[in-house]
Amino acid sequence: MSSEKDDVKGVDVQETVKKVSDDDPSLDEAGMTMDEGEAVQPEAEASDSGDGGGDDDGPVSSSQPDSDDAGKIPEGSTTPHDEEAEEDDVEEEGHMSLLDHLGELRLRLTRAFIAVAVGMVACYGFADKLFDILMQPMIDVFQKQMAEHPLLPIGFYEDLRKVLSDLMVAQGMQHADKVDIFVNGLQKALMQVAQEGHFQYTYPAEAFFSHIKISIVAGLFLVSPYVFAQIWGFIAPGLYAHERKWMIPMAVISALFFTAGGLFGYFIVFPYGFEFFAGFASNGIQFTPKLNEYLSFCLKLLFAFGFVFELPLFIFFLARLGMVSSKTLREKRKYAILIGFVVAAILTPPDPFTQCLMAGPLIMLYELGIWVAFFFGKKEKRHLKKQAEAEAARMADLDKAATPQATSEGEEVS
């Protein structure tokens, strides 16, 4: 009687599931699963009732995993499908059309130009001081050449200062203590008469635009962290989520390297380079630099050294993309040294001492790039070893997750 009631109950459940599935086709699969589960359940109950309690079969049935838990994977483990889904999510987040990229580029460039304009306005009030600072390396070279080849001997000015002081004191004249100022001014005026130690410009607004250019460059260096942040922000959609957290630190580091390159060019390269170029002047050739040309030359060198000092960050990106490794960079070191000296010969005077001053930092930056590639490169042995260990651990978790399901199927067959 019990078996007949269970059969009737199973038929009623099947009819109910069929009716619901007809109303909602999306539930067909779920209905079939439920139908099969209900169909198996009466047989199990019938076997239990037929065995009179099932002393031997009871423990076996209780040890079998629940049908809902048989296919579950332990917490903390992942499947290839889950990892692919996560990667797809990351790619979808960074996926942008061509028009989206152009719109993003326009937005980033607009923000960068606005920031540079704000920096220019902030630095324009100091344009005179900045102008003097940028002209000072050339002025120092002129003064040094005048000291070595003066228009009048240095002793002449000393004798003139002494004679004028004694004469003014003997005659009872006032302001005898101002003789030094007069003699120093006379010396500078004679230096300008010799057309040494000053710049010339022919276009009336050239000096004004020179101050504008200097303000723009100073403003760019001032807001360089924000400008590099906009550059990294444009690159960010192509990065993974865990790599985007480095955007702000990398922007600050890029600005520091850029500024360090500009300072290196100003304090190291400018004095020796200008001294070399001004050394070609002779009695028949006077070196009187034009303001606009000198300023353009200085600004080009500042930007060149600023971007050259970004070499470690460039190597960092190549290493993260897997295009270079520390081993490859070490093997190519001799070519890097040669290129460093060639660049130094082009940008600096061709004497060995100045070339070493220029090539030395380039080689040091290359060595720094090797260590950057060693710590962050994808092709490094220790990183590949960690990836292999992580993959092995993941496969072990998958095998462990599949073991209970295999045991359950074996027990059902038995």
C-alpha cells in the first residue's frame, strides 16, 4: 500500500511540474531535474521500507554526499571558468572603442593644457628671476673667458680703484666708499663694449615672448605630477585592476625623474657645453648669442634630459609586458654603454671628461632599469616559479574538489 501511495504521489508531482513548465518554458530544465529527483526518491524509500530498517544500507546511504553538495567546490578554490570570467570582466572594463579612446585622449590633453596654463600664470610673476637663472650659465662662461682674456688687465682696475680712493680722500670729496661700485660698473661696461657677456635680440617682442616661454616651461615642471597623472590615466583602461593602483605613485615618480633630468642638464651639461661652444671665439670672431636661439637651445636640452631620465620607467613597462628581462638587458649591456657614449658625444662637447659626465648617468639609469626588470619583469625565473606553484596549487584544489563527486558516483554504482 505504501508503494502504491508513493507511485501516485510521484505521478502527481510530475503532472504539477509539467504544468508549471508549460506556463514558463525557462523552468523546463529545472522541472526535469526535479522530476528525476522525485522519481528516484520513491525507489529509495521503497527499498528502505522493504529491507525492514536497512541496517547495512543505512550507513552507506548516509555517507553519500547530498545531491546539492556533490558538485560544489570547496571555498577558496577556483575553476578555470571562474578565472576566465574574471579576466573577461577585466577586459570588459578596459575595452573601449576608437571613438571612446579619442574622447578620452581629448579630455586628458585638455586637462593637461589647463594645468600647464595655470602653472604658467603662477610662474609668470617670477619670470625675471627665472630668466636670469636660465641665462646665468652662459654669463658665467663669458665672465670666465673675460678673466682669462680680459680687454684690460685685472691689475688696471685694482690700480684705478686705489688711485681714485686716495685722490677722493685727499681732496676731501664725499662718497669715497663708493669707488668699488664705480670701478666694477666700469669693468662690466667695458666687457659689454667688447660684445661679451650679453645677449641680443632683433625682434621687438622677442624678449617678451622669451619670458612667456620660460614661464610655460617652469609651469610644466611645476605641474608635471598632474600632467603625468593624466598620461597614466589615459593608459589605465588597458591595465588590470591590480595594476591601476600604481597610477598615482608612477605619476609622481615620473615627475621626479623628469625634473631630475632637467636639473642634471642645467647644473652639469650647460656649464661645460657652453664653455666648449664659446671657446671657438677669437679676435676675428665674436660670440654674441641671439636670445631666441639660445633660449630654444636651452629648452630643448632641458626636455631632452628630462625624457632621457625616464629610461628606468620605460624599461619597467617593457618588463611588465614581458618584452625584456634582466638577463637580456645584462647581455646587451655593452651595446647600451656604446649607445650612451654616442648620445653623450652628440649632446655634449666631444672631450672625454664631459662625455663621461653625460654617459655616466645614462649607464647608471640603464643599470637601474636592469634591477627594475628583475623585480617587476614577467619573464624572471622567480616569477615564473611562483606562477607554476600557483598553477599547481590551483590544479590540486580542482582535483580535491572533484574527488568527493567521483566517490559519490562510485558508491551509487555499488
